[in-house]
Amino acid sequence: MNQVTRRGTAWHNLLGNGEEKSIEFSDGPHYCVAVKRAGPKWNGGYVYMMHASICRTDTAPVRPEDIAYALQALQIRQYDPVGNLRPP
């Protein structure tokens, strides 16, 4: 949890299918959405797991296009061919 979600109140409208989930909450007068989205499947798990809190700077509710815009801006910019993988 980040500081925004720790301050969050009025949690409601949990939606999800499998590894993709979202829930709405408030941070003071701001409406927010916390999202969890899994990356590509790999070796019984996922390449990455994204957790994000998206809040508007005004007092309008977060719209689906706000979420799409924020998530499209996130990119993996570093590739590690070895990663933190260990043999079983």
C-alpha cells in the first residue's frame, strides 16, 4: 500500500476477474481507484504484477478513460535477462 491508499476511506465497488481487480475509494475530497493488473504469464506465474492508485486532481469521479490513460503511460524501461531467478 502506498500513502494514498493508506489514507483511503469509503472503499466500495470491488470488481475483478482473475488477477485483474479494481476498487474505488476516497482520499479526502478526491475520488480514486486502486487497480491490480497482472503482466504476461510465465513459468507458472507472471512477468510482473502492477499495483496502482489513480486519483483525479479535481473532485470529479475517476472515469474509465482516466484509468486507461494512466496505465498506458506506465512502461517497463529496464530489461534484465537474468533477473532475480534462482534454480528450484
